[in-house]
Amino acid sequence: MNSMVMSSRKAVVARPANSRRVAAAAARNGSRVTMANSMQVLRPEKKYECLSYLPPLSDADIAKQVDYLVGNGWSPCIEFASQEEADTNQLFFAGPALYENRYWTMWKLPMFGCQSGEEVLAEINACQAEYPGYRVRVVGFDRVRQVQMAGFIVRK
């Protein structure tokens, strides 16, 4: 039973949102099967920063992320930490501040004036060579706001 809706121009017939035609089209394109095949199980491993749910980033992927940081006017900064220091240890106490061991050691200074991902990749490799087995991350530092705007793990 369709109801009539009068508009200023012409009468419009309101139809149910889930018509048989839409349902049949969804069944034909295999949307449920495609969705079920794309589902994955979350691995029980620690996650760090942004993009940690992805497989390890390649050098090309890292360069693209650095280009994004530079494109936003942020300066790339490389930080490193041992596995014990990189893990967040949540301490439950009543105090004036939040202390969860979120500070990593900075590798040199932020790369002010950096123009490409290749410069950052060279520094990442130098940091990894100096501290093998350590976690390395890249953060985007906004020199105007004086804060970290983005961060992601590059070596686990």
C-alpha cells in the first residue's frame, strides 16, 4: 500500500526502502560471500602507534608516509626504544599525572627542512644499525604547535 506524498512540483509515491529489486541485486553480486572472505582474525600481538595492525612497512611505504608528513608541514623525527621500554606499562595509582612510559629516545634532532622520504630512510637504517633489536618509529613534529601530530612504527 503506497502512500502519496505531495510536493510543490508533483506527487511522489513513497516506496519501501528495502525493495525486492535491491535485495535481489545484493544477492546476485555475492556481497555476503565477499565480505566473509575478507574477514580476518586479529593476531594476539602487541600493537604500537598508528599502522601497527598492518604487515611491516616496506621502504616505499615508509617513504610515502614521510611524504605525507612533509606535505602537511611537519618535520619527521626518528625515535627508538628497547622492547621493554617500548611496551606501555600501565600503572594503577592515584596521582596528579599519567605515567605510562610513553617516551622514547630521540635519534638526533627532528629533521627540520627534510624534503623526501629517502633522507628519513637513511636515518632509520643508521639508527637500526646503531641499535639492533630496538624498535624504531617516525613521528611528525609540528614546529608551530610544538607537538607530535602523527607517529608510526617502522622497525619492530
